[in-house]
Amino acid sequence: MPTKPDDEILLRRAIAVAAAARAHGNHPFGAILVDPDGRILLEAENTVITERDATGHAERNLMSMASRRFEAALLARCTIYTSTEPCVMCAGSVYWVGVRRVVYGLAERQLLALTGLHEGNPTFDLPCRTVFAAGQPPTDVVGPMLTDEALAVHAGFGPAAAP
């Protein structure tokens, strides 16, 4: 899938949201929802620690908000920008909410290489493209992009850096 002119700018915003999540005491993951005209509709941070919710990944949080606020026809034309490739749970939430374009920074396999096998890090080695390919309507995926910038937000976070 080709990139769009503002993809890097909007992905940098998602990375900034990830930095904010970390500053708020959570794991460094962030996501934004952008309408077809490039306007940011919603932002969401990872809330796994502060909300004591293992499913509080940024993308899933964002999709829950989006599904309550917007009609399916709009969501199908929106893009989710996320600092790290959506895990299988988050890819599922994107699919079920109906957002059909995903742009991500750090690849899930890069995250797994960074964090390793760790009890607090149940990172999958399952690319979101594989998850989306199993669905019926197609989901366009762009990434990894801006990998160094997406990786930088994790610097010093430690081996328990789970989404």
C-alpha cells in the first residue's frame, strides 16, 4: 500500500501520544484516528498500568471510543496511525470496528526482539497483515515506518515493555 503525503506527520503524532502514555506511567504505545481529510478525530494512549486492564492497549482503547462515536461509513474511510504494529487483539478490534487503513511505526517483531521472552511481555510474533488477510473486507497496511523514532520512545523502558 502506498503512503500518503501526511503519513509521516500523523505517525509522528501517534509516537508523541506513546511518549505521553509513558509519561503517564503506562507502556509507551499510542494511536490516533484520522478522517479522510487528514483531521485527527481521536487519540488514545496505552492504559494497561494505570487502569489495571491488560486489554488497555492504545489501539483497542481508540477503537472502543471510535465505535461509540462514529458511524461505520465514516470509520471505513478513516486511518489509524499507531506507534507500534497492532497486536493480534488490536488488529481484531480495528477489523471489527471497520477501519480499513492502518499505518504503524515499529513492527511487532521488532518489539519482540526488543523485549524478548518475558512474563510481563506476552508479545505475539504475528504480523497484523496476517490477521487482516484472514478477514473478508480488505484492510490496507503501511509500515513499518519511522522505525528509529518509534523505537526511541521505548529506550530505557525495560524488558517488560508490553503493549
